[in-house]
Amino acid sequence: MPCHVKKSVGRTKPISCSILELLILVTLPFVAGPTASASDRTTPADTDARITGVKRIDARTLDLTVRSPAMGRRVPVRVILPASWRTEPTRTYPTLYMLHGGEDDYTSWTRETDVEDLAKDSEALIVMPDGGRNGQYSDWQFGRPRWETFHTRELPRLMERKLRANSARAVIGLSMGGLGALNYAGRNPGMFRYAASFSAIVDLDDPVIRAFLWLYNASHDNELIKAWGDPEEHADIWNSHNPSAMVTAYRGMRIHLSAGTGDLGPLDEGRDAASVLPSMSEGILAPSQNRFARALRAAGVDVTTHIYKPGTHSWPYWKRELHLIWPTVMDELPG
């Protein structure tokens, strides 16, 4: 199977596999990182997920192709390796998972932000998995996709076996990925030390949010109903994916919530009207964000918030937010 080097400009050019790629595809299955003990409940059990392809983007950035039994197909995952990954072959590393929004894919964080520069001296493994267009970061009620199983069971164990990840983890997500980050953290207690949500729905029962979701469903082929079922008939499934309904599950971790007020600002200059108007819907998120934060604090959860004005549902604000929280994230993920 050929490996590839992706040029910064132009088409991908096939070349012979690099030593780094061969290590991942061949050597590491036999000299992988530590196997967790049976008593370590935060480490998923081993799975049959496998890396079937590696594409080298730059010296530390790789695109992996992962064969996922849960998904029944191959899923792309972009990874930024820790700074010392090649020079310290016996070291294990904490992991930061970064989840994209509903209309995007696994390339979005490196396409829209300077996360590679932020991570240039980082000793954390940065993992940016695909989550599907409107995949909801959930195991859908009828069979597949099974995104949650892939992201919280198969992928972490694969990162341990192949890329020497350890059990220290954080998760960041924006929009749909922000809800995904909170759901993954709340539904899997002990798995993450830190979870950050940018511009995400945090209360599925909020009347304004519920009305927005009906409009969303109408324009997105009823994706939410396909994922979680009818909100009345399958209220238990909806409730189990509602961060505001599982406040106490976040005890023991740090939570960060951020959203804008929907007002246009300097960071929106130069954007076309077609993209600006929908992103002003950001303003419906702030009230429920504040209520959720108060509930978390009342439950003894360590939470920070950033409700900013101006601010729309768009990348310039998410890039800025990533810069703001990056030092804290890295502090939560000691090498």
C-alpha cells in the first residue's frame, strides 16, 4: 500500500513510505504503548479497529485511515504528533481530541486555525477525527453510524496501541462538535480531564433551542430524528444526549463554555451576506449557556465561561477562543 506526501500547493504525490509511516503501519503493533490494566475503567477495551493507511502532511501531521468495525467502513483521522514523539520512543503522551462542526470534516481545524503552530512545542497527541456530516457524535438508534463507539472506544484504544497515547485526555468541539464534546465527557465519566464547547447547544429542552432544532431538521433531512428518534416517543434518548440533564456527570473535570451574542463585529468583516446571516443565530445560545454554567457550579463542577459580544457562529471567533484556552488545555494534559 503506498504512502503519500501531501504538498502544500498542488496535488498529492505518491512516494515510498517514510520510516515514520512504516513505524505506524508495521512496527508499532508489536511495540505499542502500555496496555491498561483491567481495573482502569477510563481506558476502553481493545477493539478490532485498525490503521489501514497513512498519509504524511508534514513532519508531524498525519492523515490516518482507520477501519472501524463500529462504523462498518473506513474513517479518516488527522493527527499532530507530539514534539518529542520520534526522539523518545518509549514515552507515552496525553491526547487532545478536537471535534468539528456539523457541515465540516476532520480537516477543518488545520484548515481554519493555526493549531499546528499552537502545538509546535506541545507534548500532547492532537487527534482530529472525522465525525460525519451532521453525524451528531452519537450511536444512531437504528444500527449505524456508531460515532460514539468509534470515537470513545475504538479510536482511543487504537491511539494507545499505535501512537503511544496514555489515559490523560481532553476534548474540544465547536457547534455540533461542542455538543459532542460535552456528551462524550458526560456520558463517559472519567474519560476526559477537560472538555471545551464552542458555540454549542447545551440544553435540548430549551424551548427556543427546540424550535431551532425543528427548523434544522426540516432543512437537514431529519438528521436528529434519524439519530435519536422522535423527541416525544424517544425522550429517554434525547435526554441521555442533553448536557443540561447530566450536570453531576461532569464532576471531577474542568469544563469551558463559550458562545457569542450573534452581533456582527470586526472579525466578520469581508464575509458575504449568505454566510453572515445564518451565523447570527449564535445569539440564541447564550441564555442556556449561562443557565448550564450556573447548574454546573451549583453541582460543584469547575467551569469557566466566555460569552462574548460581538460574536457570530463562525471560524474567526472559534480560532480566537482556541488561542484563549490553549494554555489551560495544555496544563490539564501533563506530558
